[in-house]
Amino acid sequence: MNAEPPTRLDRTAIHIAVDMQRLFAEPTEWFVPWLPKVLPNVLEIAGRHPERTIFTRFIPPQDPEHANGAWRDYYERWRSMTRDRLDPHLLELVEPLRKLVPPAKVLNKTVYSAFGHPKLAHSLRRHGITTLIVTGGETDVCVLATVMAAVDCGFRVVLPDDALCSANDATHDALMKLYHERYSQQIEATTTEHVLRDWA
């Protein structure tokens, strides 16, 4: 697929790097093998404008009993990934992204989408943000949820596919095809090179 260069990457754009945490970079049950491969690209984009970057962190509950509804069943399955079993350092951002905070900000979330945080959309609009550059992982889980919520909120989304990671090649590829073919009016699939070139 040919990636088109993004447009309108100015002060109305902000970078959201989804869940670039040690939890997914180290050998846990949620290990994402691609994460180290895309880390240099995420770092380049975040380093271009760290003051305009938000790093999300996925924070599991203390134990399954502290989760609601289907999330309780989910954490019964992933019992080793609740906070009472995890090394708390695994929740931190991977290095060297952690060094960008501040001026980059950290947004903790307990669900897949960054927009699960009730104040995010309002805060972005209040600061004149209309475009989101979304990187991180996983393409088919938390990135997907964040992207679709952003579209529903009216934001334009720029997705550099070489700065996204997943534990599943097939669903990553399927989603990039979907973005190119079905959501091209609202989601712009591109590359890190184009983002760095056009985000002045």
C-alpha cells in the first residue's frame, strides 16, 4: 500500500503514543515482540515536539474483583497481569521515552481507548487540537480503540504504520488495509518519514 503524506501538521496537531510501556516490551504474558522495532520511530516523532506529546499508560486493576463487568472476566483470564501480581516498574514507559516527560505528558487509563479518560477530548478541543498523530500499540487493541473514539469525537487521525506495533501480524495488516480503504477521509495512513517531514 502506498502511504500518502499527511496534511495540516501544525500547531493544531498533537501526538498520542499509546501504551509504550515496559509491560509490553519485556517478557510478560502481554509481551509485544514488535515494540522494540517501532520504538525508534515513536521516539523520533515524540522527540520532534515532546511538549505536544501525550504518552498513555494502560493500568490494570489491583485484582479482578476491582474490575467491572466483562473486565472482571478478562482479568480472571489474565490474573498474572493485575497490579497485585505485577512488578509496578513494568507500568512505566520504556526508555528513552520516559526521559521526555516532562515536557511530554502521561495519561493513565484503565480501558483500551485513551478517550476512556473523560477529560481528554474536552482538553484537546480547548487547546485547539484538530489532528491526532497516533503511534504505539497494539494496532488491533488499544490503538484501534483510541483511533475509532477519536474519529467519533471529530478528530482527524494520522497513523504512521511503521510506528505501530502488534503481537499479531495478520490483524495489524488487516487494520492498515481497513484504514486505507474504508476510513481514508478521517484516518490518514502514512509513515514516520512523512510525519517528521511535515510536522514543522
